[in-house]
Amino acid sequence: MKVLEALGAVADGRVVELRERLYRVASSEGDRWYLVYVDPEQRLAYSDDNGTRYRGYVGYPIIAVLMLQGRLPFDDRVARALRNIPWRRLNERYRRYALVEQHVKRLAAERGVEPSELDGLVSRVLQALRGLGLRYTGSPPLVPGGGHSAGRE
């Protein structure tokens, strides 16, 4: 689960509400948009990002939306330390999320946020996320105008 990437997405302003429960989240490079649907009352979530669709985990777009909705912990100071990070480029360079995370923690420390602060926030977010008990819907919600939307531009 990519909590740090979600914090950066919110700090970068890459989460856009389209209508109630329906959002677009831009990739860190700005070249991809993900469609995200979250209905916490029904415990339903959908996102067309690869991590959610193909790997079965809650990807950063869903986490970012839940943070923006105030349903998951968010710390603005920590998020600002994670702004403008080229996540995809780092993932391609290091090929292992643990190495990407180490790199990002060093960068955040240079920006005034210690790794222990990041770890604590990640832990709180994951605990709150488990408490939501979300289920992946497997297909995008219907959007105005009929049909489905891939959410990409």
C-alpha cells in the first residue's frame, strides 16, 4: 500500500473531485489519470490503477481520496515533504518499493521530516484503512452520460 505516494498526490493537488464519491487522480508524472470511486458507507472502492486492479491491494489513488475526504489520517507538514516526487521514475529505477521508500525517506529527511514520523503516519493510515473494511468493486461506476469511463485523458 502506497501511503507515502498518496500523501504526495494530495499535497501536489493531483486529486480532483468529479462528483460525489467519484474522483480523478493524476499520476506523479501527470501523464495518466486514474478514475477512483469510494463509497465508505457501502464499503465499496474502485480504482483503475494497476496496483488495485492487477495486484489486489488498495493503491495510492484510493488512499489519497480517502485522505482528502478526511476518512484517513493526513498530516499537511509530512505531505508537503513528499511533494513533487517522481514515483514512477523511482519505481522504474529501483524496481523494488522498499528501495524507493528508502530514497523517499532520505528526501523527506532533507525536507525536515524524519523517517520515524513517516513510519508513524503510515502505521496510523493503514490501521484506519483496515477499519474501513473496503471491498473492491472490480468495475468502474456508471458515469453521467451512460457507460463507463476509463478516467484517462
